[in-house]
Amino acid sequence: MQQNIFKNIYASLSKRTNLVIERAKLTEHTFMIIVAIIIGILAGFAAIGIRFLIEEISSISFAGDGNLLENIIASPWYIIVLAPIIGGLIVGPLIYFFAPEAKGHGVPEVMQAILLRGGNIRPRVAIVKALASAITIGTGGSVGREGPIIQIGSSLGSTVGQFFRIPSKRLKTLVGCGAAAGIAAAFNAPIAGALFAVEIILMDFAVAQFSPIVISSVMATVISHSFEGNFAAFRVPAYELVSPYEISFYFLLGALAGIVSYLFIKVLYFSEEFFDEKLKFPEYLRPIIGGLGIGLIALVFPQVMGVGYDSINLALHGDMLWYLAFGLIFLKIFATSLTLGSGGSGGIFAPSLFMGAMVGAFFGYVVNIVFPEITAGPGAYALVAMGGMVAGTTRAPITAIIIVFELTKEYEIILPLMITCIISMIISSRLSRESIYTLKLLLRNISIKEGAEINVMESIYTKEVYTDDYTAINLRDNFSQVVNEMVGGRGSVFPVVNDSGRISGVITTNSIKDYLFERDSLSSLLIANDILITEFETVTPDDNCQAALDKMRKYDFDGIPVVDARSPKVLLGMIWLKDIQHAYQREIERRDITSSLASSISMKEDEQHVHFIEGYSIAEIKPPASFTNKSIKELNIRAKFGVDVLSVKTKEKRGEKIKAIPSPDYIITENDTLVVAGEIRSINLLKHID
């Protein structure tokens, strides 16, 4: 009963909202700006809320009148040990049963949602992430609050976009708006927030709509200022470049930060692998083990607990002992890896800043002892190394530079900061190709290096592109016949078959060029079997075009044989590089049409057709009964009916769920509505199938 009431309220609100938008005749850009303002405000309040929640839980866990570090030091030993254990006991089941996406540091999950789900993030993630992270950090977990704020902001951006039924292409921008707002509210750094969204979350500086991201970032900062004042995340001392010669030390500092960044990445993912694959223990109870480890370390080194801002401030003001700073670099790496690897929830931004501050404090002490006349104090190096560590772990040097600059407002810091961040990123990249975010995606078999091209290629199957019109050479053809067939054929690769039509190898134009000078004398002596290439690869109709491209590149071929999956020697045809390129272009155009017109369908409840080219239409149809419980690939809708399935709308108890560009393996149900595009007559034919 209650679910139906909420469903009706949601539908009514959504319909009224769409009606208001239509009547106001808002342009798309204006509408996106308004939505970005809403997201910025929500993310700003969310950042305030999670900070308040962390402080309240911290005050309960470690009561006292001082700052968090002082309160932890003053707490009895059993409180220091038990607090993170109790936190793990609560967080484990909360994440496991309600939102597994809230596990870990959050940013890779946001990137995955953008890459694979068009920016679609479940609304509950924001709530579970806020609770899990606040409990983890508040009870002493060695993680940061910025990562959770980013994921919460992104989740809010996605939720708002889904409420307004924003198409997938624009929904990604709104997710970026939420992430930008989260960073901006966390550090009071609106420029860094916007850059973080495009450099890391969207992974694209050529964002079509950059202004909504900036607006969200600014609005979140305004909200944060209004309720908490123009606070500084750290008490940053004035920066001074003592001597031009000091610049050379920042090259060394960058290299050191890069090495520590690499170490952090490796230890973190070793810890995750250990807990996920080698430790035979219930997943929802693993955070207890991490909590126990943190508690035992904190008995001797309480600085590893929580976000660590108090220790960072000590390092920035030169009040951190050099040997303690050196030891805390490795202890923080281990403690953060233990918290996240065991299943805790929190970010890696603050730990990276912590490690950077300790690296800089230690390095600054050493160079200040050796070269006291030309170097600043350890605090200056701690400040610069914070940016270097962030650049090395995230591979986002521009964001790292701007964050530290916005924290200090000191122009003099820019030159050493740029040097340190760039050198750190270069060194870390040399040691490990992936960042602390992208490595997690790679371990899940999600490739982002090649961008959207790979994802599109993997969605196009060989059976949609290959041709059975090809020129085959018989094994017993003499050299003259081979040459004549190749001259009249297509491409530079020709399959060689035996009398029964089974493939034995291939011949390429390159493989025969050395024989052409003696063509007359070899015409009757040499046969195809003598010059064929037996080392070659094939694809099946069910392979995707990316697999075909990879095999073509391996042998430098412009075509590759297509064979039967059940009988690998039975030749079905050839797939050519040019045909793949044309198919890719068509798919890109189809997706662009889908993205630009999907809102026309979603914004008008009663309008079920959109005519975009004469004779063609996009329409919503109920799937025929014969389609039920069958996959799109099995039905082969594009080939049989001449229409493309653009998206699928599914009626659920909680409302309507839209799956944009469904995979070929998607199983159609009776509750689905198909959004299809094609010739009007083909769509009408599909409607009348039983």
C-alpha cells in the first residue's frame, strides 16, 4: 500500500515537473544549470552533514575536551582497541546487506557507474555511504572523509538526474556535478572541485557542458561557507621560497613522493586481494579484523587513527619529529590499507595528504640540516609534498596543484608545487601504469584507457559486420591462379581452403611479393600450399569487433577469416577493417541520436513516437509475447526486423527503471517496454507480431 502511494507521488511530481519545464520553454543548457544548482546545494548540505556525523561519533568514541588526536591519546587502552572493532562490527553488515558499492574508497565505483551504467547510481548509496564512512572514521578507521563526500555527491547528482529523467549522456555530467560539489565543500576549493570532476570522474577535459559542473562546485562552497564559515581544512603557514637553488630539492621531493605513491597503491591492493581471496572469513565480519589491527597500532601510534588532520597540522608547522614523520609514512600506508582492504568505508584523499605531509616533513628536516642557508623549514616541504602525493596516487596533477594553491592562496608556492606534482606523477606512472582509482577498475576487467571507443567496439558483434562474399584460394591453385585471384579480390588477406572448403591458412599480398619477379618460371611449379601462412587467427560470429581488431593489429592484417564456433575449420566469411570502421561510425551516430532524442520521449508521457528523419521513427512498444524470456542476441532483432533497441523501460514496484543501450544478453520480460528506432513500416510490423 505504502509503496503504491510513494510510486504515485513520485510519478505525479515527475509529471508536474516535466509539465513546468515544457511550459517554461527552458533551453537544455538553462535546465542543466538549474539542476546543477540543486545538486550543488544538496551536496553542500551532505558535506556538512557527514562532517557533523563524524564529529558526533568521534566524540562518543573518544570523549575529551581536546582535538581528536589529544582525545585518543587520553583514552584508556581498551577504548582505543575496542572502538574500531565495534565500528567494523556495525559497518560490515551495513555495507554487505544494503549497498556493497559503499565499500572501499568510493571514487572507482562512481567511475564504474559512468563507464558501464551511464551514470546511474542507486539513491540508497548516498545514505549507506554516509553512515558507513562516518562510523568507520568516527571509531578510528584510518581513512578520509573526502572520498565518501565525492561518492555521496555523485549519488545525489545521479538521483536528481534520474528524477528528471535526464538522458544518459547528460546524466554523466550531473554525476560530475555531484563529485565537483563534494570536493569543493570538503576543501572550500571550488576550482579544484570542478577540475577533479573532469580530470578524474569524467576523465575528459572536452566536456560538452562544463558550466553546470562549475555552478555545482560554487554552490556547494557557498553552502559550506554559510553554515560553517570560511574555514580552512588545514592551518597553513605562510610559504616562502628561500633561494632559487632550492628548486632543485623539489625535484627530489617529487621523486620521493612518486615512490611512496607507488608503494601506497601496491600495499592497498595487496590488502584488498588478501581479504577478498585468501582470507576465509565472512565478508560482513572482515571489518572487525581491520578494526582490531588499527586499534593495536594506535596503542603506540595514535596518529594513524581517523582522517589525521591534527597530525598534518603539526607537520605543516614544523612540530613533527623527523623520525616520527618517517615512521608514520609506512604506518599510515599499512593502516589505511588494512581499513579499506578489510571492507571499511572511507576515502584515500586524506591519507594521501597525510603521507605527503610526513614525506615532506622528513625530507625538509634532512635538507634543512644539510643546507640551512638555502632551504625553508620542514613545514614548507610538507605542504608541497601533500600535493605531490595526491598527484602520484590519483594521476591528477592539475587537481593536486589547484587544491594546495586554493588552501594556501600563496602564488609563490606554484612553481615548486608544479615541479613536485609533475615529477611525482611521472615517477609513479613509470612504476605503475594505473592510478589508485583506475587499478581497481582494471582488476574488475573494466578498461578505460582507450575511452568510449573500446566500449562501442565491444558492443558490435562480428555477425553484424562480416561478409560471406569473399575470394578464397584453393590449396592446389598454381602461382598464376593465386596472383589472378588476389588481383581481382578484395583486401590484402585471402583465405586458403582445401577441396572441402575447410580453411588451411591465409595468403597476403606481402607474402607473395618476393615471388612476383619470377612469376613466369614459378607459375606452374609453385602452388598455394607452398606459400600459405599457417600462423593466423580467426574469429567467430559471436566474437565482438574489438576482438577482431586486436587480432588484425597483431598480424598487421586488414581482414580476418570468420569461422563456425563449433567447427573452427569451416569458413563462413571475412571481416574487414573498413567494414568495422563503418559499423563503429554508424553505432556512434545511433547513440548520438538516442542521446539527443531520448529526452523527447521521456518528457512527453503521451507522445510515443519521435520522427527524426523522413520515414524513420523512435517509438515505445510492448514486446510481442514470443519475445518474453529471450535475449536480444537470441532474437536478433536488428537483423530480422530492421530496428534497433535503444533502451528498455521496466516497470518495478518502486517505479520505472530505464536501461539505456541494453547489452545483447539482456533478457526481455513481460514488464518491459522497448524503445526502438528504425523505419516506420518495420516498427509497425514488429508491433503486430504475436
